[in-house]
Amino acid sequence: MHIIVCLKQVPDTNDVRIDPETNTLIREGVASIMNPFDENALEAALAIKDAQGATVTAISMGPPQAGDMLREAIARGADNVYLVSDRAFAGSDTLATSYALAKAIRTLPAADLVLFGKQAIDGDTAQVGPGVAELLGLPIITYVRKVTVQDQQLEVERAFEDGFERMSVPLPAVLTVLKETNVPRMASLRGRMKAKKVEVPVLKAADIEAESHHVGLTGSPTQVIRIFTPPKKQGGVTLDGSHGQEAAQQAVALLRERKVI
Ligand SMILES: Cc1cc2nc3c(=O)[nH]c(=O)nc-3n(C[C@H](O)[C@H](O)[C@H](O)COP(=O)(O)OP(=O)(O)OC[C@H]3O[C@@H](n4cnc5c(N)ncnc54)[C@H](O)[C@@H]3O)c2cc1C
């Protein structure tokens, strides 16, 4: 069984700063980490490998420094890693990113299962998993909180706000996984030693036969007009009416005063 896991390197911060001129993330001085949901996707793949045997391949599209994250994946137990990286990919939106990842996946030995995190904590669109599934023509289940594989059949639980559904899906398939799926393992010392020696293979646009009009800014139908950090919420007003009616009257008076009603 071959499992491909898509890992994104993201800034290690919730306090994302935006360059007002270019509308892009300011990455200088910010450490990078494996997207937290992708740690769960990787762990799901490694757990299947432990339970029944599988080859786990981790891929990432990003700049050369994403190679460090892929080495971390090796240290945790991934068998192969590939960095999808080319100047032609710069400025790719979610569609162009999905296209490049789908092309890379098609270049690799056929996957029985392709795993994604629920969403990236910087872009936050949750579009790339479904985008890749569509381009590969594979079924996808999102918001997965439990996954097992038996006889080429996936058993998954898909979470909802107020419950979950249990589904059986034939392979090959694509999943996006939630945090509660598992607890990601730490890398072993042996894994770290192995990862140190790994030369991360780079797949360029030509290697995955990506057509130039489908990647980068040219291949990106969405445009970022403006990105900004919303202002922090100011302290609210506490209404100290001694009973409900009094507090409601105070609330209405306040809303009228602020011309909300
Ligand atoms: C017009 C436009 C221009 C952009 N220009 C740039 C740019 O120049 N440089 C830049 O870095 N970003 C750029 N972006 C952002 C980039 O498109 C997104 O970061 C990327 O498409 C992933 O989307 P997301 O972060 O919302 O991921 P989500 O869809 O939320 O991610 C879901 C899952 O998909 C997988 N995944 C997502 N991205 C990757 C990846 N790169 N490699 C492997 N797996 C992945 C992970 O498993 C992740 O958990 C641009 C976006 C737009 C709209």
C-alpha cells in the first residue's frame, strides 16, 4: 500500500504580519513549522504503516527551506520525501497549488491513499485537499476524525458539529484529517540520525510536466486585493442591571446611543 501525505510548511505564529505594499506574508524572523493538521495526516499514515505495512511518501510544495520539514517527516517514519519547488510556482493560488501537487502525485508510484490536513493555519482556505482530489478524479472525505484500512477498504469517521458519520470507501481515495484523529509521534533519535543524511529530491515544473499557464500567477484565477490583520477587540461594556429587564433596557439604550438600532 502506498500512502502520500501532503505537508505544508507554515509560519510558527498566530501573529501573522502582512507587508502592506505587496500584500504578502512577512516571513523574515518568523520560524517555520509543519502545519499542525498535517502532523495528524502524517501520523495517520504512519499508524496505518505500523498496523499493516505501507510505504509512506511525504510531499510539499514550497521554497527550499521546506526541505527541513520533509526531513522531520523522515525522522518520524516517512519512507520517501519530495519537495515540489520551482520559481515558476511563485504566486500560485490554491488552484495552481492543487494543480502542481496533483501533477507531482501523478509522477510518483500510484497512491492508494492521499492524506491532507484539514487546512493550513496560514492560508486557512481548506481548498487544496478537495482541489487535488478533483484533479486526480478521486473520491474525498473531509473532516476525518478516525481512519482505519482493511482489505483495500477505508473505514472512516467524518465529524460534524453535533455528531459524526461512519463511512466505508474503496481505495484509492483522498482524506483531510482533523486534530482529534490522533496524537502525532515525536521523531526517534534513530529517525533523526537517518533524516540528517537525507538529500531531499526536488521536483521541478518540468519533472512533473506542469504546464506554465496552470501554475504561478498566470495559473491563479484568484487575486489578493488586500490582506490585513483585523484590529484586536477592545474590552466590552458590562451591564450591571440587577435583573434581566433592567439589563435589557440598558442594552437597548446603549445600542440606540451607538446608532446600532
Ligand atoms: C493570488 C494568490 C497568490 C499567492 N501567492 C503566494 C506566494 O507567492 N507564495 C506563497 O507561499 N503563497 C502564496 N499564496 C498562498 C497559496 O496559494 C496557499 O498557501 C496555498 O495554495 C495553500 O492554500 P492554503 O494555505 O489555504 O491551504 P489549505 O487548502 O488550507 O491546506 C489544506 C491542506 O492542503 C495541504 N497543502 C496546502 N498547501 C500545501 C503545499 N504547499 N504543499 C503541500 N501540501 C499543501 C496540507 O495538507 C494542508 O493541510 C497565494 C494565494 C493567492 C490566492
